[in-house]
Amino acid sequence: MSTFIEKLGNIDRRIIFIVMALAVIIPLAVRLTLPIPIDEGPSKNMYDAVDALPPGSTVLLSFDYDPSTMPELQPMAIALAQQLMTKDIKIVSLALWPMGVSLGNEALSYVSDSLGREEYVDWVNLGYKTGGGVLIVRMGSDIKSVFPEDYSGKSVDEIPVMDEINMLGDFDMIISLSAGDPGIPAWVMMAGDRYDIPIGGGCTAVSAPQFYPYLGTGQMLGLLGGLKGAADYETMVRIGVDDPPAGTATPGMAAQSVAHLVIMLFIILGNISYLASKKRKGGAK
């Protein structure tokens, strides 16, 4: 028995790689879902703040990320769009990152088609402009001078959803899905603090801790951190919905949890093998 345990410590690394690959692929393939408890915290605060908006409100949704962080942030975008459009809240989107335009359009079009919403009436994608914080300050006084057309070249004067939107102060909330700079910090400092607009956000898991002080000071009303935050939001958006659309964050969290369990198992087996080997050598001496 001790010999078998010792051999586990010298298992071929290729077997470990195969087991880890299966631990991720199988849960994703079968769309395994595990219970996700929703406790009080930044994700719940974000959901409650959006849920409190009255129908007919307008939210600015900024897609400040690119395909490299899409697995964490795109599920947030889809879940947020589902909640906003379900509540008849209009969405004006833009991007401070070039690739955010196409990612935002993909998410908004998908949700819009599934809920029967109409582009230009219920939502619009203004596109991308460079400038970061300076761009945000310019939008504070006249957003239509910064974005005279949407991403496809349609004049904003011909877009119904923009009829009552002239400056940042006309929005009821700003939400930035951010993978770096420019992103959440620029919106908090240049829009939230300057124009007193509620700011919410979503970010990658690795960058979430840097935004916790914003939550503590009230400069942000909520935060979705990484895949866990996206899964939390997917779960909350689906509450009370008979046939909710498929999400990617919840199965992703299940695959991540299974992979973590496999890693823990290998760590335990490795330590047991090491202690058994050490004990046998000590006995031999």
C-alpha cells in the first residue's frame, strides 16, 4: 500500500494535464451548474441599484474591454442587458476601447433579439472614440458633439433613444465593464465625482480589489468581480423567469470549481506520497 501511495507522487505529468483538461471540458460540455448562493455584497448591490431604476430610465453602458477579457466580462454585459431591457430601461452604449464596440454590439443585439427589443428605440451603440478621461469630460457638457453619429454612421439626431440625452447628467446611471485603463477609474473620477452620477461597474477578478475602496466611499454603487460576479448576476437575473436564456458564467463557475477540486486532490495526494516516502526512508535508516 505504501509503495502505491509513493508512486502517486511520481505520476506522469501528462496524466495530470489530461485529468485537468477533462475536469474543465466535461462540465462545460454537459453545462453542469452548481448552486450559487447570493449574499449581500457588491454584486447584490449592483443588481438592487439597477432593479430600483424606474421604467423609461436611460443607462450609459460602456464596453471598456477587448477579446482577451471577454470570458469574464461578456457574460456580465449580457446579464446586465437582459435586466435593463426586461425593465424597459433604455441603453446608450459606447466604448473607450476599440474592440469594445463589436463586443458591445454582439451582446446588445443578442439580448435585443431574444426579448423583441428594437435598436435605436430601446438601445443604441454610439461606437468608439479615443480620449479616455478627456472624452468623458467633453461628454459632460455635450455628448452629441462627441458622438454626432452612432457606430454605423447614423446621425444621433435621427435616433429616438437619444432624443432626451444631451449630456452625461441626463443619464440615470453609468455602468463601465472595464479591463483596465481607461475604464472604471476614469468614469468614477470624471463622471461620477464631477457630475454626481451613480456609477456601477464590472471588472476582471484580478483587478476587483483595487475598486473596493470606491465601494467603501460610496463612489460606486456596486461591482461585479470576475466570473464569480458574472455568475452571481446571471443567477439573480434569472430569478422568477420561466425560460431564462442560456448563460456562460454559471457553467464556467462549475467547471472552475471542479478544476479547483482536482487541483486540491493532487496536492493532497502529493503530500501523502511525500510523507509516506519520508517515513519509509526514516524506517530504513
